[in-house]
Amino acid sequence: MIGIDGALLEGGGQVVRISSSLSALTKAPVRIHSIRAGRPKPGLAAQHLAGIQLVAALCSGSLSGDGIGSVEVRLSPGDSLLQQKEYLSDAKTAGATSLLLQSSLPVCSFPSSMPAHSKTKLTLKGGTNVPFSPQFEYVQHVLLPNLRKLVGLEADVKLIRRGVFPKGGGVIEASVTAKESVEGFDVMERGKVTGLRGFSWACGGSAESEVEKMSLGVREELSKAGGDLRGAEVAFEKSVEGKGAGKCYGTVLWATTESGMIIGASSLAGKGTDPLSCGASAASELIREVAHGGCVDCYMQDQVIVFMSLSPSPSQISCGPITQHTRTAIHFAQLLTGATFTVTEAGACARCTAQGSLVASSN
């Protein structure tokens, strides 16, 4: 059983998500201890618990220590993956559905042996657009299209009901088709920005006015941009939603590029925050992400690491400054798969290279 120190590096829920996901795929039992030891409330919160329970179900595994507040959990994967066509995971709070997907997506996409059912449906309940996690529209328009281009991932998501902090209550559905192997990739040149799109949404209160103000904030901030975004026009989609979800609003932006890679940015706000500032914040973030010249944004960076570690072929990608989440993903991916990563940093740019996974090569 491989020991995983949950307090290392990022030291939060990411350690639980990546370790459980790779445990399921490699069939290596893990003991994750000191979970979120440095956080104000250590141990598993509702979203972390729902995520590891989902992974255990996907790999027919046994789980012990799985309870709210638990600082140690053990996962022993079973002999078979994806024995059901449909799975349900409910955080029962505003815990992020995007993070539930983060745990389960690699397991459903590239199992180490072909599953009984080639297509899996996930119903994930919790917060769809909540702090400290990718918003639903980022997953839909940035994460999944990028993974489709990079590793041939076949997955689609659908928003059934939006859920925001603090009530949650959101529902998304994901349909994931399994493939036999993970493709390696070499994506070092992004090319110029070829298009810019955005999505602004608001729940409760004067939602229609807030959506318009966010859009205005985006355009005003982008008018100051130079380089690839000079004179850029945003094609906006807007959504005004009911009061039941609570007072909250957000913006997601994404820039398409000549290489086919997509750079994303977002902002989220609630009562007491100026929606104009919310839109401007998303635009400012996009300007920074485009300026570094890498092929992925800072939120996409760590998401590609798991898939790079599972390929028997070398992969490399250019990005902006390496984040702590990416360093964490690299550490545990190397530990659990035998892949070797090299990071080369030069100013605002970095290159991340992965050599073939020992696990993938033996399957």
C-alpha cells in the first residue's frame, strides 16, 4: 500500500483527488494520511468525501476511514472498472461538481483495462459555480475541448440546474466514452488568438442588470489590452436565472487560438460586489493568461498532468508560471505511475515534459 502525505505541497483536496484517481487506474492501494492537515478545518469535507466515494465505486474498490472530518482514508481498488453504466455523486452541500468530475474523469476516460460498458454517465450534485473551483462553463468550453485536442478525450457535460454558494443544489450530467490508451502530445506553440467568447450569468436580485454590467466590465477592461487581444471583440452569451439558487453572478471568458488550444479566465461574485468589477476581473485575468504565451492557462495546467502521466509516449506542453497545484500533481503522478516529469522555467514561460508511464507501458 502506497503512503500518501495529504499535507504535502498544495496540501488540500487536490491530493485526495489525484491520488484516488490514479490509485483506481493503476490498481495500487493507497493510504492517504494527514488529509488537509494545514487547513482551518482539517480532514475530509463533503466534496472530498463524495469524490473519493465516487472513485471507489468506479473501480469496485473498498474504502475505509471515509467520513466527514477524517484525516486518513484507505482505498483498495477492485479487479474491475466501470461495471455500471451510470453513477451518482452528491456532495450534499455547495461542494464543487467540477471537482467531483476532476476525480472521476480520468477513471472513466482511460481505464487500464477495457470496461464492461464503453460509455459512462455521471450525475454530479452540488455547486456548479462556486469559489475555489472551475465554473461549469469553464469545464464545458475550456477544460473538455482542450483535453479532447490533447489526448483524444471523449466527454460532454450538460447543466441541469445551477448551484451556487452557500445553498448548492446544482446538478450536472457528464457522458464519458472510454478509450484504450492515452495519446502523447507535443504542444509548444499556441499561435495567435483567433476568437474570443464569454458567458455571463446571474441569479437572484436584479439579475438582468448585473449580467449587463459584467459584460460592460469585460469590454472596458479588454479595451486596454495590447498584443493578441488588442481590439478584440467578445461574442457574449448571457443567462438570467431564478432566485432559488441565491444571489450570485459570474463570468467565464475563453480565447481560441491558431493551434486549437483554448485559454480561459473567470470571475465569481455575490451580494455586495460590484458586477462591473466582476467582469473586469475576468478580463484582466484573461489578459494575463494570454500575455505569457503558453498553450494553457493556470487552471488547465495541473489538469493535463494526470493524462500526461498515463501515456506510454512522451508529452510536452508550454504554459505560464508553474502553479503549486501543478507541482502537486507532478509529485503524486510520478509517485503513483512511474512517469518522469521535467519542468523548465524561463521568466513568465515554462515547459513541462513527461516521459512515458511505467504503468501505461505494462498494460
